[in-house]
Amino acid sequence: MRKVFEALERRKLLCLLVLMGVLFILPFGCGGGGGGSGSGGTLPNPGLLSLASFVSGLSAPVGLEAPNDGTGRLFVVEQGGPIRIIQSGVLLPTAFLDITANIESGEEKGLLGLAFHPNFSTNGRFFVNYTRSVLGQLQTVISEFTVSIGDPNLADSTSEIVLLVVNQPFDNHNGGQLAFDPDGFLYIALGDGGSGGDPSGNGQNLATFLGKILRIDVDSTHAPGKQYAIPADNPFTGVDELPEIWAYGLRNPWRFSFDPSTDRLFAGDVGQDSWEEVDLITKGANFGWKIMEGNHCYPPGTPSCTMTGLTPPITEYGHDAAGGESIIGGFVYHGSSIPALVGVYVFGDLSSGHVWGLSEVSGTWQRTLMLTHNLIVSAFGQDTAGELYLVDYGNGAILRVQSGP
């Protein structure tokens, strides 16, 4: 979303002015200062977590994924087209896959998502989400690749099978996340098509993939005219509905993940003017965009709107010093190094430097500010041991999340 990059540039300028002595109060906290209380039950407690250097030398990283293949490798998605491997804490010099020549990158475009097949260790299959331009038409592409025979650290760049192509009306709100659920189905996040305010009403339109989370079967016999099957229990099968759709009413879902202990799907959905939200994605649910932005009628100032049938977020935060301007979805922690964090959903914001923990207590979701920093965050990552990492887009680095300070 363009406002993400606009916020990034504003923050860089403000930080520069502070260093020059021109400004003395910085709303985005270049020095990593504390945040105030915000909506949704924020309990300001920065310092519960800290960050430790892990790997540097990356170029515009936007994702970090770990196959469950017993190797302990981490794979970094670089926006420009390469996928890099971190092995035993070392960034390998040769890219696992480089599709720079296939994609259109910049702002919110590029290589945006990666998911490994649950049986990757035996079948070598993995899936990517990227944008390309064909005769001036921007498209989101979901493709399958396989690993090269004889070298587990090198993909076969000629093995691409295009599964799905979606035309994009604007350059922004491309979504990008891919992930497999515990049943082995592939989930795909797509934004509402871009511009601002969802001008075509895609979020509420079940005849378009835009503004949705999709669910497909990449292992069964293909449905007619498709490169995948439709899971039998997908919720939408009507004449004016697309059967791939799992949930809708989303604006720009930027990073979702499954909690392996509960199978629940958590997603961060980037807001328009005022509110960022975390949604608990469920079968057939409508999350309200563009009727609602978070828990609020849209556009701002609309006196009332019909909320019947809409699923509200489990938490939201505002575009203020205590919140931010672009949510970054995270993971439920299941590692061993921070026992107090087990079962807590950890997520953050690109522009404010805040990282929160979200926990459910007696049916109520409570949010705690756990860390403030001065980095530009594009994603979180989780290894197969359940430990968390932060993807530093601005410095091209990966940091470990640990107890702190």
C-alpha cells in the first residue's frame, strides 16, 4: 500500500531532522521510545522483549519461511525476486531461486510470498506469490516450483507451473501471503485491488478474488479449467460466487499464520485512514471492508452502518503515536526460550516501531505493548522450533526476538 511507503519516507525525514537538531519531538519514535495506551486494551510495557542481530546483507526482505524438513534452514523472500537461504546462522551466497526477470517490483509489487508444501522434504514442492506485468496489465501470479535434483539448496528455475493469475487494477494492495493449513490446503491472501477506498467494491464482491483469502487443494485432481482442486468444504459455490474464496471483506491482508496448537488463522489487515486490525479468519466470514474499517463505519464520519453478518476484528489500533499506520501480521509463539510468551500472538507495525502481544483471557483479547524499536519491519518469521524473528526491511537484516531488555 502506498501509504506504507509514504509513512516510511516521512519517518526517515523526521529521523533526519531530529539528528540535525531541527525537531525535538518525534511522533514515530526514531530512538525507540515508549508508546502510550491505545484502543483495544493496550497495556504499555515495552521491554518485555528485545532484539538480537542474526543475519544481515539482504536486499529489501519481505518474508521469512521455514520448511519442516529437519534441516533448520530459513528462507528469506527478497522483494526484487531472489529467495535466499540462512543455514546454521549464515546467509548462503547463492540464491535458492531468483525470478527477478519474471516480476515487476517496487513499492508494494514484487516477490511477496513463499510457502513450502507440507511434504517438501520428500516432494521438493514450494509455492510463490509475485506480481508481473503483461502488456501493461499488472497481475498477481501464484506458481509452483520444485527443488533441483541433487542440490537441496537450489531450486529448478525451469519447473514453474502457474496455478492462478489475477489481474490487478492498481499497483497497491496486492496482499502476498501463502500458507498451508493443517489439512494440507493452500491459503492465499489478496488485497482489494488498490487505489484507496476500494473504488470497485471488491471487498464485498464474491465474484472477484480481490479482497479475499482463498483456499485451494494443490494435491488432488484438478477442477475443470484449473491447475488445482477446490476443497469440498469451501463455503462459496453459488452462481455469483468463486469457490476458491474462504473469507472476504478484507482490505490488504499483510501476513497471516496458523497457530499450530489451535489451528486458528490470525491475519493482520492493513487499514485505510484510521484503523489497523487483527482478524481471526474463519470459514465464510465477512470482515466488513469497505462497510467498516476495524470496528468503525467507513468512510470516517458515516453516522451509521449495518454490521449484521460482519465479523469484527479481535483487536484494532489507531493511526496515532500509540499505534501506527500499517499492521504487520505475526505468529503465535510456541518456542522454548521465552516461556512467558507461549500462546501469545506477536505482531507489529511498519511505521511506529511497536511490537505487541495479543492473548485471550476468559474470552477477551488483551493487547500488550512488548517492544519499541527504530526499524522498518516488513514481516515476522518463525522457525520450526517456534522461535520468532523480525524482518528488518530498511537495513536488509533478520533479527531474533528474545526476552529483554
